[in-house]
Amino acid sequence: MLGLVLAAGAGRRLRPFTDTLPKALIPIDEETTILDLTLSNFSKVGLTEVAVIVGYKSKAVEDRKKDLEAKHGVNLELVYNDKAEEWNNAYSLWCARDLFAQGFLLANGDTVHPVNVQETLLANRGPAVLLAVDTVKKLADEEMKLTTDEAGHLAKITKLMDPQTAYGEYIGLTLVEPSAAKDLATSLEATWKSNPDLYYEDGYQEYVNRGGTISLQPIGEVSWVEVDNHDDLAKARLIACHY
């Protein structure tokens, strides 16, 4: 199984940092970036083969590749998204489709979280696709919200949902087994071809709509943040020092 990091986006709300860096290389402290935290988590759970999907300012990741490998004891493969500044991340994740058959643990390149989230997902392996879900946080409009069907599996996932009706928030980590590889790649392809501005979570919805099952794993009380803007970055810097 691979670790997989989605790190191709521009992160325009985090300028001036992202004038020269992809979001995943924004510093959390003097020595640690968001990508450092993600790679450290993968290494701690034994995922030392890691692919990073890059696009915007990809050379900054290329330039640090050897240092990141040495620092975290991982082997990095860079997957290039040629549409990173034009299209949304359904296409970005699809760019790594040739790796899906190995199985992977996906982490968004802008999610700051402790290693126990990966540990929880790996401890509950079995479902073809398993999403990490925060069922504790009070939700608003920006979050990637979801609902469940009668069996407790994913029914709907979208930001465009009344927070009051949501089961929880998908936090940007997914465990995908090799058995789901072909159908997930097909669903992502259908998604970006229908509208290149769609999210990869819309690809998950397509997967469900086509008859696939996506399971949900609550993560409990966890301090985490998706770093979309400067307020989020400030929160990340406060909580990451306690990991």
C-alpha cells in the first residue's frame, strides 16, 4: 500500500506564501511544512512508498525531494498534473490512476492532522473505500459534508448541503483498497470529463451512484484543520506543536 498526497493546487487564499510555494510546502514552524507532517505520519504507520501529486510550483517539491526522503525515511514518486492551475482536483487525483492498483492511503496536501487518524483508518481496513470523518465538529457552509444511507455507508458528499442534515465532515483522508482501483478511476474520469471544475469527492459520489460502497470511519475528538486561508494556518501552527 502507498501513501498518496494530493498537493497540486495553487492555494491562492494563502498568498504571499503561495506566490512561490505550493500549499503543501507552507511552513508550520521554522523546520516543518505541511508536507513534512504528512510524510512523517506515513512513515510512522509504515507507509514508506509515497506518491505526491504535484502541479502548481512543482519545482519546489522537486528541489526538496531528496531532503524529504532522507528526513522521513520514505521513497517519493512525483506524479504531475498538467492542469493544476486550470482544473479542480477530481482530475488531479485521476492523474495517479496507474498507482491505484497498489492500494493507497490518500491525504490532502493541506490537511494538518495527527498520526492517529492514519492509525485509525489502517486499523479498520476491510472496506474497499474508507473515509475519515469528523462527526464532532460543528459544521458550516465551507466543509465537505456527507450523509449516510440506512446501512451507514456514504449516501451523499458535497459542500452544498445544509449542515443540519449532515452526518459529519470528510477530513481529506481516504483508504482505498486495490479492489476499488478500476471503478474509482473510471468514476473520477467520468467526473472531470463532465465538469473539470469538480472535486474528487464528486468522483466519490459518482462511484456511489454507480453502485459502489464507501464506508465511513469516525475519528473521534481530534485536533485537525484544513489549511485554506491564513486563519486556518494560524490554527495549524497552534495545534501541530502538540502532535
